[in-house]
Amino acid sequence: MSVYLLFIDGVGLGENASHNPWFTEDPPRIREILGGPLVRKSVGRPSKEVLLLSTDASLGVEGLPQSATGQAAIFTGRNAPKAMGEHQSGLPFRRLRDWVQRNNLYLRVADLGLRATFANGYTEEFFRLPTTRRGWISVSTATILSTGQSLRMVEDLLAGQAVYHDLTRQTLALRRPGEVEVIEPDLAARHLLDLGKEHDLVVHEFFLSDLAGHRQDRDLITRVIRDYDRFLGEVVANKKDGDTVVLVSDHGNSEDFRIKTHTLNPVPTLVAGAAEDAFRFASARVKWDLTGITPLLLHLLSQAGNTGERGENDG
């Protein structure tokens, strides 16, 4: 049994309003999963299989939630904005990078004797960027590198053993015509699910939603929502019995096209699978916020009863 963490950047739980593309687009697969759109009014008690929680991204720190510290909270289960004294945007500074690399989700999954992997595929160009050479990498990259694992590269992507950040590989195909072809979001979902055959936890990061919100690009957000709807729908529909999908964001943004900045809206924690168990777990906490994601994932993995199972079979 596997758990899939789908991290989608810059998606808050907004209003049923014309300025919220996640409401106006009304993506059909999300509506099928939730029984309604991905908005604040859809939050409620779980069905047997599906739960949508309103999740605090501010974490008791003044100011707009930001990517670096929000993602650090997700991937560590600790209050990164409070530890850093502020919400920090973009790529993490060295202090925050070191902080997440010392103790994070991947390391704690390994302590359970389980296998975790980051599904995203990287390019050789990424490692040649001046920023990368200086150590400026995302929280998601920093955390997986802390385990000593190799990153998935283009050859893995072409073999169906990785998922590109945009799902369809469109941005990569434009740079590598003839080598990389555009695929459907449904196929990307199947590639993600295939990784669950060998791993207990599979993580994927999608950030075009945040980019579309900052740019207030209606065409881009429409494509983002439609692609992600197909991807999420395929993952949920085809996961194995006993598997659980957890989707979460780091801060609001693309749910309010009246502004270019992040928002103070809560973000979604969408659970498809062990929804009732996740609801009990979340309800036992004083407040549900981003620091609950890592503990929830560890709880779901331990409840699945596969602690050490794959590692022992390999020995």
C-alpha cells in the first residue's frame, strides 16, 4: 500500500466567485471527487473515501504566507515561519535549507524502514544554472537530496519513471523538439502510480498554478486547472485499494485573480483514500495547519501496516 503526496503550489480555498478560476472553471474530475468545486464551501465531514480540510498556512506569523517557509513546514512538520522569524519566499536561504535537510519527511520515512521517492524529473540544464551552482534550490529538491538519493533525470522521464513538473512535458518539449514529446495528463498520472509499486511514499510537485496566479494569466490558469484536474482524477480513480492520495498547497494565490500576490486564504488538504482515519487524526490536533502534513503522512504509512515490508523483501 502506498501514499501519494501531491504538492500543488499557490492554491488557496477561495470563494464561489468570478475572480476564482478554481470555481469558474468547475473542473469535472475534482467535482466528481469532492461533490463540488475546490472552494471553502466544500470543506466538511468526510465521506468514506474523501476528505477536504481547511488548512492554515499562516502558522501564527504575521504577513502573507510564502513558498520557502510554507513548503518547509509541509516537508518537515515543523513551523518554519516561526523558526525563521518570518515568512520567506522563493528558494530557501542557506539557514532554511540546512534546517529542512536535518529533519524532513523523507528521512523520517526511511527511519520507518520504508521507501520514499520524489517523482519529478530534472534536466542537465538545471545543474548548470548559476543559481543551482550557488546552492539555490527549492525545498523539495533540498529535502530529497538530504537522503543521498539520485534525482530523476530526462532519461527516467522518457522511460515513464518520472513525472515532469508541468505533467504534460510541454515546457520541456519546446526546448527539446524531436527528443521529448508532449503527453496527456492521464499518462503522467499512470507513471506516478507506477512509482508506487516500488515505493511506500511518492511525492510530486506542481508549481505552474502559482506562476499563473502571479502573472494573472487566464489562459495559463485555464490550462493548469484542466490538466491538473485530469491528472488528479486519474490518480484517484486508479490508485490501488488501500492507497491514499494527499493533496496540499503551501499558500493561496491562484484562487483570487483580483490580485497578483499571495493571499491569506486557507489552503486545501484533500485526502482520497483513508479519509475517515485522516479526519480523526486531524481532529485530534489543536489546529489543522501545514505542520500537520508530515505527521499525517507518517501516520497513514504506519496504519497501512507496511513498515519495513518492502525493505525486508529486498534483503
